[in-house]
Amino acid sequence: MLNRSMIGSRTRMATRMTTSGVARAYDRWAPVYDLVFGPVFRRGRADAIRAAERIGGRILEVGVGTGISLPQYSGANRIVGIDLSDAMLDKARARVRLHGLDHVEAIAVGDAAALDFPADSFDVVVAQYVVTACPDPERALDEFVRVCRPGGEIVITTRVGAATGVRGSIERTLMPVTSRLGFRTEFPWSRYADWAMTRTDIELVERRPLPPLGHFSLVRFAKLRQSGEQPR
């Protein structure tokens, strides 16, 4: 007979996500990603891009995927897109060529939790439906802050799970399945709040639910300037 600790151990093993596992999952999603998720995430993409372009400049899109959002950015900005999945990036590069997106500076393989860019490299970091797909979300959030310049913003569209109740129970139950598909269903707001409490260099400037059901949210963090630092 299994005791509670054994059940908990098996559940944690079943829901543990790895970088290689997420990459494989999204390689499998690549052929149908736009068809399946394009309409679902359309409003969030548009809102995230509008938020990013209020700052503008050099924008890093983490988890650029098939590049579905790239044509929506103004040509006045410079866009760098990274993703774990080669198959997704092949589609992104094809989209850049098809639409002649000269404002796209680079499309490259990259890990959200270990960004290959110097500190303060970008005016805005955009992460659309990415954080809940990261094996180590808090480390990824730290990296977003590191590469964002002071005065810039981190713009996130994200699933926000229920902490309690029937919905919360369902999300926890689904985790062994969805983690193998490359994302988490269980991700309460407290994870963002607890992470933000560890930082002295950011400020939450917006958190609002996205229609139609409010299961996803637009979240914006500003990276604060240090005392005496001049705006760029």
C-alpha cells in the first residue's frame, strides 16, 4: 500500500519538467501550433504587443515559437526571437522570409532560464504563454529582468491557475498530463507574487485578466532605475 509521501513523490516525478522535454514537446506541436493555439491566444498576443510598443525599441520575444506574432510588431522596433524548439523556429524563419520582416534582427535557439545576452540588452522583454512552460519559472523571470534595461518592461501573457476550489483541483490533477505536453495547468498567482518579493529592482505595473474567461492574464513588470541613473 502506498503512503502519502510515496504518492507525493510519484506525483512530483510525473509533473517534473525538463528543458529537453519541453523542447521535444514543442517540436511535436510545431506542425499544428498555429491552428490549435493561434485563435486561443490572439487577444493576448495583440495586448502584449501593444504594451511592448508603448516602450518600443529593441524587443526580445522569449518563446517566439512559430513567429506568429512577428508580423504584428511595428517596423520601427527591432525584434529578437528565441525558442527551445528548432521545429518551431524553422516556421518562424519561414514567416520572416515570407513577409519580408526586416525589423526582425535575429531568430535563434535559446533557453529562457539562461539567456545568451548581456545585461540591459533590451528595452522590453516579451514572454507570451511561456512562463508556465519553463522548468524553472523563477529563474526565467530573473533572466528577463537581467537582460531588460532599467526603465524598460517585462510583458508577460500567462495562465494563472486557481489556488483553491474545484478548478484548482482539476488543474493539479491534469499536471501529469500537461507537463508532458510542455506546459503547466497548476500555476497560481502566488508564484509571481512570491518571486516579485525577492526582487528590489522591479515593480508590478499591470495585472489584468484576458477575455473571454480570465484564465489568462496580461502582466507587466517595470525594471526600476537606480538612484541617479539617467533615462536612455
